[in-house]
Amino acid sequence: MRITRRGRYALRASVALARLQSQGTPVSINQLAEAETISSVFLEQIFFRLRKAGIVNSVRGPGGGFSFAKPLEQLTVREILLAAGEELELTACDKRIINCKRMVTCTSHSVWEEVTAIINRYLEKVTLAMVLRRETTDIEQSGRALTETMLSGEIA
């Protein structure tokens, strides 16, 4: 798993949007670009994806921009990364290797699948509201709970 610049910027820009958005007032791409020192052209591409995924709404014209389509407490880091086009998998066996002769007997593949599942469950628990408020205790508790689950062998 490698989070690309697009995924990192999508999360950064989402946090910036949450900070700059005041009571649903749309925030322009230029405001976000300036706040995060990210190319406005690149942000337009990212926000096109976020809008298409239903994460943000857009308003055209003067005073237009972007706002979130749902409460920050319901928006997860995983959703943002997936909307940005990130593949949240540690192994590419299924996608890049067609007809892999080792798939049936490969024991390491199952390890990577389990680790991928743990990471995805963690990213699904971390909301944008938690990131925004820097609720490290909530983030740490989610991570600790997942680690305990992993160590207890309860991973499906």
C-alpha cells in the first residue's frame, strides 16, 4: 500500500475545507490552494473526484466553492482516500498478476490480506471530525483496539 500525493493532498485539503468552512459557506479552490500550498489545478482534479463520490457539494459562480455533503462525524479517512482513487491494498495479487499459479498455495497472501483488512478497519474508524479536532485519544484508542483484536486472533 502506498498513499500517493493525490491521496495525501485529498486528506489535507479536506481538513482545510473543514477548518475554512463556516456554517456551510462554500470554500473556493483558490482559498484551499493558498491555505495548503497545493496547486489549484491539482485540487480541482481531487475535488472533482470527491464531488463525484458524494463527499463534497459544489456551488458555481461568485461566492461559490465546496462544502461537505455530510457531517464530518460521518466522513471517514478511508472514504476520502478511496474517493481520491487510492487503492488501499497491500498486495496486488488479484489485480496485476492474472492467473497466478501460487494463489491457491501462497500462505503469505493471506497475511497481506489480513493486514490490509486491519488497516482498512482503522481508516474506517477515523473520522474527519477526529482528525480536525486532533482527537488523538480517539485515534489512539481505535488503533489500540485494532491491535488488541489482531493480537487476540479475532481477525476474520
